[in-house]
Amino acid sequence: MTSRKPISITVLGGGREIGANSYLLDWKGSRILLDCGLDVTKKGYESLPRFDALGKRGVDAVIVTHAHIDHVGSLPIIMDAYLGRGRRVHVTVPSKKLIPLMLMDSAKMQVCPRGQSEDYPYEWCLDRQSVSKMFASRSVFAAHTFGEKFRIADGLFGSFFPSGHILGAAGVVLWDGGHSLVYTGDIAKHKQTIHNGCMLPDLADDIDFLLIESTRGSIESDPNNDRKAETHALAEEINDTLQRGGHVLLPSFALGKTQELIVLLESMKWDGLIPVDTPVLYHHGLSSAINKVYEMYPEYLNGYDPKIISIASRRVTAFNVNDEFKTAQELTRVPSIFVFTSGMLSRGSPSARLAEELVQSEKNGIFFTSYVAPEEFGYELAGAATGDFVQPDLKSDRRIRVICPHRRRFSLSSHATRDDLLSIADHFNPRVAVWVHGEPESTEWLNHSFSERHPEALSLQPATEQKIILTDSQ
Ligand SMILES: [Zn+2]
Ligand SMILES: [Zn+2]
């Protein structure tokens, strides 16, 4: 009697944190992994979800909501150690193209030859060769369009819906005859420049369980500080910087943010907000490959022709990463806008190296438009007072003095505001809401606010490693 078996969720990562997001769903005996991320702010074993909890039985299916590394970075380990042959990884059509690109790139950052790493308790590590071999030898992906019904396990079905956020990002509805669950993945209700907002499915009934992200739960939603006002404020800062003869750095992520910023800058030019002849440069490499995937799926975007991305910008090809800034300067000779990865100025990344140069002149401007984790260089730099010393490389004592005062954060997030998150939860009206993928103050606020709005429902904010029984076996 399968219907007598319980439904439970074990948080393997992403409980009261934005880390290696991964949730083990035990659905009446079938084991489904919802996302399998990697925490890029950590190294080795610490960067992985708590896969030890999977034990020897492994998983029957994996659902990956989108191609960001914090949701898919540990997929190679799952494929190698926990997903038997013939088992499937369910993704959306664009994600199928994006995921191998993202994994190859993250493998490049985490080279650890087989058998030579003490950090991983696995024989196999995330080196580049293994990743490419793995994808060449196995076709694990089952790619689905939005709204398509697919079978996950015995009697259990799923369907993706657009969650906004980035190209191909999805939430997923799971159901059998008796129960239903929605997992939002990363979700945005608002339209961005090139990305649509989410399109929530109109289900016939309220759902039983909602697993929902909480990224912006601690940030007050300000109705006066909307996206348009924020875009104008950013354009003003960019203009001032260019007029001073300075360069602008917009730290960015290769997937989603880079494409969004390039099209946003182009639309600022069309609207006369910044000079039309200002060069926009992005860092060649992963971003270029991702731009090509954007060009393949214009129907997943909100009306802009994605070809604009390559027309409106130039890629900086730097063969020697130490010469990056010099190369870029030689390419432009005039004040320019650099859309460089990573968005958090991760130490050693192209944007961090460029920032090191730019903060040493008061003419330049560095403007953040994404979440920056407290352990990253971007966090230190954004919060530093002019005249402070910062440490671009934690392995060396070298410090640089921050001369540039023009460092500012802008709210152009690809995640829903906390009011929007509550309205998304209202839409599904679940019996149980589970708040994940957020710092403790974020999950706390959402958990509390949802409880007040829905006193009849159960609201939870589990920590990583916690198991929640959603239905008992009685
Ligand atoms: Zn994401
Ligand atoms: Zn995420």
C-alpha cells in the first residue's frame, strides 16, 4: 500500500542559508532530489550538500530548477555516486544546454585530480576531464518545456512552470492522486529587462506542500524604490563616472546577470540616459558561451531579441589573466563600462582583479547589482570607507588602499521581494509552507509573516540536515 508510506523532506543544503541547495524528497517510497548545488564560497567537502544522508540507496530521480551553480554544481557527484543508470535528471529545455557549460566552468575553478584531494571523500572529483567524459558517455537529461507533464516515479508526475529569474529557470509542481507539492526554485515575480517574471500555474486545488526560496526575506520592500527609479539612479552614477573620465565596473555573474546588464545598458542608451558611444565590455569565456544559448531561445525571454547582447557589447579576450586590465584599457582608450564576472568580486576573479585597479583612482565607479556573500571581496570593498585598506588575496598580507569613493549597491535583483514571496505563497495556499534558500533573518521574517496571514497553515524554516515529515504513515 504505497499511499500509506510517508512524505518527507530532508534539507541537505540551503536550510537557513544560501549555500549548496539540495532537498531530498521521500515521496511514499520514491527518493527524488530537488536541486544539487555547490556553495562557491566554500572549498572541498564543505562546499557540498550533506550527501552522506543519501546512504547507499541513492536517488530515483533528480529535478534541477535552473543552471546556477548553487542549484546544480554537485550534479557530477550525484551522477557518479548516487544516480543509477537509466535514472533521469529532469530539466527545462534551455537548462539542458546551460548546465554542462556551467559545470565545466565550475570544474575549472575546482581542479582536484582524481585520488589526489583530501577534501573530497569521493574517489571522483570535479575535474574538467571527468565532467566532460561523464556528459559524453551518458544522456541523463530529460528536457521538458513549461507546462509539459512528465513522469518522475511510480504514480508521481511533475510539470515545470516559468519562475522568471534567468533563462530556463523553473518552479516545479509534483503530484500523485493524493498529494501535491510545489518547489519554487529561485523565483522573481517582477519583469527584468530581458527576463520575464514568473508565471504561476492556476491549479484546480490548493496544494499540500510548498518549498519556497527566501533570498530577500530580510530586505524591506520599498514601493517608492522601484526598478525604474533604481535604473535611473544607476544611469546617473554611470554618467557621472564617465564624465569624470573614469571607468565603470558592474560586477556580474556569467549566467543571467551579464545578459541582463548588457541589455539594460543598451536600453539606457536608447533612452538617452547614458552616452550611446560608450563601450560595454564583458569578459570572454563562459559568458560568451552562455550568450549563444540565449540566442537559441528568444521565446523564453520577454521580447528583446537576444542577438542584441553580442551586438551591444564587445568581449575582452585576455589570454593572460594578469594582463586583463591592460588589455581592456588598450582596447578602449576611452572611459568604458566593464561587465565582469564574478558578481561578488570573488577573490581572483576577473572582476576582483579589475576592481583592485579601479579602487585606486577616485575617478572610477564600482556598482553592485546582485547579492554579495559576506565572505567575498565584494562585501569588504562595498562596505569599506574611503581611505580604508582591503585584502584582495587572503593568502597574502598585501593590502590596497581604497581611494575611489564611488562604490554603491543597486537593487536590481533577479529574486522576488519579500512581499512578492508572500503573495506567491498566497497563490498556492499550501497546508505546509517550508522556507529555504535564505539567511536566518530572511527565513524567520517570512516564516513569521506567513504564519500571521495563514494561521490555519503550518509554516517551517528547517535548518540544513533537518528532516521534516510532511505526512505520517497512519
Ligand atoms: Zn539562481
Ligand atoms: Zn539560488
